[in-house]
Amino acid sequence: MQAMEELGYFSPDGQSCSEIGQWVDSITGFSSEDAVAPLWGSIQVIGPPDVYPIYGNSELTWAPHKNSRDDDEYIQVMFAEPVLVTGVDVYETWNSGFTTRILAFDGQNWVTLWSTSTPVFIEEVRVHNPTLEVSGFLTREIKVHGDCRPSNSSIEIDAIQLRGYSASCGCVEISQWAQTLTDFSSEEPNTLWMASQVLGVSDAYPSSSESMGKAWKQTSSNLGNDEYIQMRYNNHVYVTGVDVYETYRPGSVKNIDAFDGSSWVTLWSNPTPIPTAETAQIFTPVLNTPYVYTNELRVRVDCQAGGVTDSVQLDAVQLRGYSCEQTCELLAQWVQSVADFSSEVSNVDWAATKVIGAPNVHPSYGDLSEAWAQSVKDENQYIQVIKLH
């Protein structure tokens, strides 16, 4: 396993990071499961091991359907928190040795962490934790593939553990404002109240005056209980928070959803919102489903909340989350000092210190005293240099 320092990740205060381990939180897919599920069902993989370290056929594990035991069975699982992956532990408790591939979803693509074309048959329990071929990127979703052919029978997984470093260790939490509209239910035709007013930095809050404008307002002929606005942001993040700037009838937000690339995921919801104040507020709910990887949000409001039909006004929506895109700048620098050397002709001409700074001889060729030359002529000559960074 690579240490965190080797991967180049550190906590914000520069301290070393501790690896964390977590068990499956939910199931997101599987090839098949036994017909008597929940016994031998996919949900048996949720949480810590129930069977390990005992070896044997157990209904407290996931097993593929008896009519679907082929060379590519799989189970796909989600963990509560995204981590910079360092390891995956697959708890095989029946007909072990079957794991053929371990993949991780990076938010956009499935990445193969480890694979083999030669699964084996082991008649004992095994915690399969191979050295990963790829590591150090942020993920919270894992897919494990298995081959039933080596045992010519069922395979069983008791639990799966994801190991890694917290996103706060190697990633930066950023805040960003909406950049483009992707959809909305309606808008007031007056330019002061159009849906596009929600884009960019807040410019109406903390004012709560309806006459001010600069906020999204629904058309008076379409004040339903499920109005919405949908917006996109520049950067994909693992969501940690959403701030909704409500400038009229605050308390009317009923849903905050995020698009994960394939479907809408509810981050927070309240089916019966009630306007709570006449003053503007920044609504920052505790998310029920954090860490969704997204750059698109949808905020739904109830214009009939509290039994009163009236427009709701939103000034801006800020998205907060972890971004793990490492931006590196190519740096070139010359030697600053010489730490050690094997030999030199003299401490003036052909000295080891001649390598400090920019070239003095290049592009010329020849035996010139402005370069380092050795007084000992053997195969073990060296020079050790120090750079500024």
C-alpha cells in the first residue's frame, strides 16, 4: 500500500493523514441474487462481516442465483463517505478465490483497481485485499466481479471494506455559484424576475423587499406546489452543502436534488414546507444524502406552502463540495548548492560548484574549466545537488 505522503496528499494543516476503513452502506447493483432473498441476498453484504472468520455456505452472505452462476457475477456497493482509495477487502466465505475484478467509480467512469484472468478455488475463508494497480483517487462506489467456474458452484461474499484517506485530507472544499440554467418550471417575464437572476453571486440578499427584483420569481399564472429551477456549475464536486438564498417567502423550499450523471438524487427534502419568516435567509439544510458527485442542482419550491398561494423568490444557490482535481505547474530550476561529490580537479577550476546556476559552457563542447570534472577516474564518480524547491 502506498503511504499518503507517497501519494502526495496531506491534511490542510500539513499533518500526515490516517487511513480509514468503512463497510458497505447500500447496494447499487448486482448481476443476480438467490431466489430466497433476503437470505443470500445482496443486502447481506451491507455492514461488517456476519460470517467471517467461519468458512461455509451461509444465508448471511450474497450469492448469485443458482441458475446464473457464470464467469462474470458481480455486486455493486456504495459507502457512506468518499475516500482517496488505498485498498479494498473482499470477505470471501464460501468457495473462495473467485474474485476477478475490483472496480471503483470516480464520479464519471469505472476504473479497474485490480484484475486477474486466473481465479482459483480455495476451500477456506479468504479476505482478498490485493495490491491495487490504481489508487489515490476519490470514490465511494465499488464493484466486485467473481467467477463461479473454478468451484463449479455458488460463490459467497460476506462483506466488503473500502479503505482510504478522507476527502478532506487530499482534496479542497470549494464553493461555487450557478453558471448556466438547464431548466425551470416558469418565470416572470419581467427581466428583474427571470430565472437567470439566480445565476452568479447573490446580489439581492439580505434584502427581503419584493419590489427589489434580482431574483427568480414564478409567473403569477403558474404558482403550483412543485415549482423548480435547475442550474449547472463549472466544477464537479462531491457535495458537502447547498446554500439557497431565499429573499421572499423563505421556508418554501421542498427539495434539493443533484444530478449524478445518470439520475437525480435527492439531497434533502421536506414534503410540507412552511414559510417561517418575512426576512430573507440563507437556507443551508443538513443533507440527507451528501457526497453525490455532481455539477448540477435542482431546487424545488412550494408556492402554496402554509396554505397561502404566492410566489417564492430565490436570489442565488451556492454549491459546496470537495474537488480533487490536482492542478500542477511544470517547474524548471537550476542547482542552488552542492551537497556532496566524489572528487573534483580543484576547488577553483573544474570544481563541483561549477554546476550551480545556469549553464556556463553549453552549447560549446570541450575540456573547459567552467564545468565540474573529477580528479579520480573510476566508475563511482558522483555529484549530489540541492535545488531551491
